[in-house]
Amino acid sequence: MPSVYLILLTFALGSIWVYLQTSEDIPFVLAGLTGIVCFIWGFAFAHWSLQILIVLGLLRLYKVSIPEGTSLR
């Protein structure tokens, strides 16, 4: 695995950790935005087979997090 994926994953996980640990306005927003940007860049640079696994994992997480009786309309 190229080091770009690992660097972006490390930045994304670190910024998400800061996002969850702080309650101050500016670090909270910057950490959230950094995590989102690193995740999107990492997704764009990833191999297509890894992209499919990420999408399937996100869909699985989406199905698990929403109760069965909830309508999406």
C-alpha cells in the first residue's frame, strides 16, 4: 500500500480524534473539515477495488445506524 493512503488515513483519524475531544469552536470546525477532506482525498487516490470496499462499508454502516421502521421520505 502506498504511503499516501497511510498518511491521509493517519491525518483523517487524528483529526477525527481531535474533533471528538474538543469543544472549542475553531479547533472543532478545523478538525472536522480536515477529517472530511483527508477522507475524500484518500478515497480519490485509492485503488478502485478499495473504493468499492469503502462504499460497501459505508452502506453497511448506513443500514445498521437507521432503524427498520424509519422512512427515508
